[in-house]
Amino acid sequence: MYLTAEKKQEIFAQYGKSNTDTGSSEGQIALFSYRINHLTGHLKSHKKDFGTERALLGLVGKRRRLLDYLKKVDIDRYRAIIKALDLRK
């Protein structure tokens, strides 16, 4: 399994408020980004895995909606998570 409970806690501790705060927007965005990177790597070697491609598009949409929400609510937190995850080139 690529995403264990320990890895989730590590992501939430690094980007969220604490390792048990799984509801913060920053923690969820970081978790989605980790999963998106994993699925992207999988699709590079398995080009015809259309179920995974559909799941990847769903995750990208969820992350986009959370980023839009965070941008609307608190622009400083939005800029901080964008910079921390290096989402913009």
C-alpha cells in the first residue's frame, strides 16, 4: 500500500495544524497532491488504465475546488500552501 496511516499523519503534521487535524484545507490539499503524484507516476507506465485516469481527474478537481475555496477565504494561507507544495511554476 502506497499510503499508510503513518504517511497520512506525516503529511497532516507537515502541512496541517497537527497530525490529527485531517479536516484542514491545507492538509487535504497536501494529501490530494501526494495521491495525484502517485497516480501520475502509475499512469506513465500503464497508459491504458482508464479507471485510474478517471480517479486522477476526480482528485485534480477536488484539489482545484479546495484551492479555490482557500483563495476566497484566506489568500495568505492559499499562497503559503502553493509555495510549500510548489504547485505553480
